[in-house]
Amino acid sequence: MAPKRIQFTSDGFEKIKEEYAQLSGSKREKAIDRLQKARAMGDLSENSEYTAAKEDLSFIEGRIRELEEIIKNAEVVAKTPGETSVEIGSQIVVNMNGKQETYYLVGEFEANPMEKKLSQTSPIGKALFGKKKGDTVEVQVPAGTMKYTIVEIKES
């Protein structure tokens, strides 16, 4: 069975590649250097700096492996120019209870509710995906049922 493709906007994929470059380059080198200096301090059984440096390097190595897997399975989804329905990469202006909000539909690894970036797998993202300007969707959220009417769809 082929691994599941992980969808990204082009911006989101660039951020993943930047993180990978930083971790596999300078951050890994600094962590290795820190570990070597801590090891040189002597007795490793009571050396908290050595333990912390070892854990730090282990975290970095784990994240590098995770990012390699993500990059290997990444699929950059380009917003189709002139597309009139909501898709990954869309900037969506919605009317929600008389108030306008702008959301961005992104891949699940890019989601960040604080930046109004919604994953296509989230309840709101699923409801909006494929819809057109003027469509209204109802979404069950922890606060109850919310109604979203699509006012505008832009390329982000």
C-alpha cells in the first residue's frame, strides 16, 4: 500500500523544507558540539549537561527523520487559477452570524487556528471544501452549530 500523500500549499512546503535545512545543518552541528563538550566534563552518570545535550540531539534527530518522511510523501497543491470553488490554497471570506471572517484552507500540517489557517480535514475545512461563493454550510463545533456563508473566494 502506497503511503498517504501529505498535501501542502507551496508556502507551507517551503517552511517544512526550511525547518529541515536548519535542523539538519546548524542546529544538529550545535547539538553535537554541545554533547561533545558535556562528555568532556567527566563523570557522565552525574552530568546533567550531558543528559540534556543527549536529549536535545535525540529530539533533533527524531524531528529530522519525521521531516524526511513528510517531504518524501508531500504533494504541493497549487490553487487552480480562476477556480471558483474552495480548495487547498483558497482564501475564503465568510459571513458568520453577521460578522465577516477570512480563513485560509491549507494542508493538515500547516493548520494554525490562531492565524485563521484551517486544515481541509477540520470540521470547518471539510464543510467549506468544494463549495462556491454564496453557498451556506452548517458546522457542528464545540460551541454549537455555526452557519458560514461564503462571501468571496480568493487565491492566497
